[in-house]
Amino acid sequence: MSTIFSSTLVDTADHHPMLRESVGKLVGSFGRKYFQDVYKRKAKPEALWRAMGDAGFLGVHISEQYGGGGSGLADYNLIVEEAAAQGCPMLSLVIGSICAPIIEQHGSQAMKDEWLPGLATGKKRLSFAITEPNAGTNTHKVTTTARREGNDWVINGNKYWTSGLDEADSVMVVCRGDKADDKGRHPLSLFIVPANHPGISKTPIETALHVPETSFTVFFDEVRVGAEALVGQEGQGLKQLFAGLNPERVCAAAINNGIARYAIERGSRQAQDRSVWGVPIGTHQGLSHPLAKSYIAVQQARLMAARAAFLFDVGSPDAGEAANMAKFAAADASLEALDQAMQIHGGNGLAIEYGLADLWFIARLHKTAPVSREMILNFISQHSLGLPKSY
């Protein structure tokens, strides 16, 4: 492993260097070529997922009483980043950062017992359905409904960009209630519904992303579930979501920080190994300075992500601001790092075999998702700067 990012700069716990090394060795034994081959074959990285589950990496943020590591988002952020830094950016890990905390903080005891041990080992999988074609980032405009019928709930509507549904046992669905408040807002509730439940159908979305996870448009047509499917209390969905959406932002940042690390490692190696006119191309400041600038930006983004994870773990009210800034910074820094690494490789930077060009849209994804950079700027303008709300 390279020593470029081996410092303890971003670590927030004494065990982090050892954990980082362990994750790096395991995921690195699969590596970028493995991940590319899985995508090319339209397969899933099942062997890598099982190995990470067996090593305990998938459940470090889940309490020990449910078979997890009990160490929180700070450790999980590290694991997501390290996997991506080895050339394996796993969007499924981001889904894991959403659903498990929501269940652990708000689910019934029966729901915790049913789901958390399996999520901790990777033997159970959940998908997450919140985005809708006409709602965008305005969760209050969700139109998927859940109505009561006796002791049951009946769900109708459709979701967009629901990832990993073909791999999941069940899907956590964000629904609205029938009655609106005085501002016209409908209370939200969360439900866990079997992925193959009668009334659910899905259509894959063709994307530019070179990832093994498939995203779907999902339709819910009179999907009937029992009372046990409700997560926590009816109408508390918006509050419950924050247990998962801040970790989602941190882990999206972690994916991009890992991609940026991978790109800078590859770019630095090429700058040392490639010689033109008798000297390594890294000798030239026109090449070395942009790469150094990218390195600084990536380290800043990593620091913010680590801090956001720490603040979430200690229950700080500042975790939301930090998580949003981390996601914003990591998206920009990773795209700049990728661009510089590709430029250093010349024409080979666009060749799939060099493992850089096919990371571009994965990194670009997180300028838009899970929350757009514009909405982050709205959040910072209002909550950090005290400016009037603009939307």
C-alpha cells in the first residue's frame, strides 16, 4: 500500500490506523480489476460483500447487542472510504448507513431483533425508497401514500432512483399520511416492505454509472402490509429520517474521498514512473502543483467527513451542518482529483483498463445526490449564516 494517505491526520480514534489497514488489505485483495469485472459481467460483488460481513466491517455502526461493532459512524466512514480507495466504491454501503440507524433509534424491539443482526453481518439487505419524480429534494411533496385499513396499511405510489432493490430482502419506504397540517404538509411514516411483495413492480434505470448496484423506478399498487411494517410511530417519519440522512451524507462523502485517494495515488505513481525528455513528468510544476492542490482539497474534505461522523456519534446538533459541508467538499475535491489523475495519464486516462475514467460519474453523482449542492448551499445560507429562507 502507498504511504501517501497513511498518516493519522483524519483519524478520530486510536484504533483507526489498524482498522484502516485491515479494511485496505481485505478490499485490496479484490481490488479495482475485480470491481470492474463485476460490472462488466452485470454481476454483483457478492464475494467482497461476504468477506466484509465476515470481517465485521458491515456492522461497525450497529450496537454490540445486535451483533455489530458498537463503534458508530466514525468507524463506518473509514470503512466506506477505504473500500473506495482500493478501487471498490460500494454504493450499497451508503444504503447501510441509512437504514440501520433508523431502525436502531426508532424501530420496535421486534423490528430491531429481526433486522439488525442480519444487517450487521450482511446476510440481510435493505433498500431505501424516498425519491420521487415530482418531489425531488422536497420531502414534504412525497405523494406515495399509506392509508389505514383496519390493522393493516395499504401503500400506493411510485419511487425513483431506488438502488439495490434487486439485492434487498425488503425496502424501507417513505410514505405520507392522508391528512395535511395547517401548512398543507402531510405527516410522513416509514415502512419496511418485502421487496417481492404483491403489488410491487420495478423498472431498471439505465445510467452512466459503472457500479454493480442497479437503480429502479418502483411502483406500489395497493401494497398491503401489517402493523408490524411501520417503523416506530405513525407520522414521525421526518424526525426518523434524520437518523439516517446525516450518515448518508457522510458516507457519500466517504465514497468520494476514497475515489479521490485512489485517483491521486494513481496520478502520483504515473508522474513518478512516466518520463519525457529524460526526467519524470512529475518534475514539472505544471503537473505537480495541480496534483498537490488536489491533495490539499481531498485532505480537507476527509477532515470534514471525519469530524461530521464524530459529531453524529456524540449526538451533537452541529452534525447536520458538518455532514452537509463534508458531502459538498468531497464531491468537488474528488472530481478535481480525478481530472488531474486522468490528465497525467494522457490518452490512457480515458481508457477503462486504467481504472480512472469509469469512476467519473460515480464521483459526479454526489454533486447531485443524496442532496444537491444547491440545497446544501440553501441550508448553509439559512442555518449557518442566518440569511432569510430562499425556498
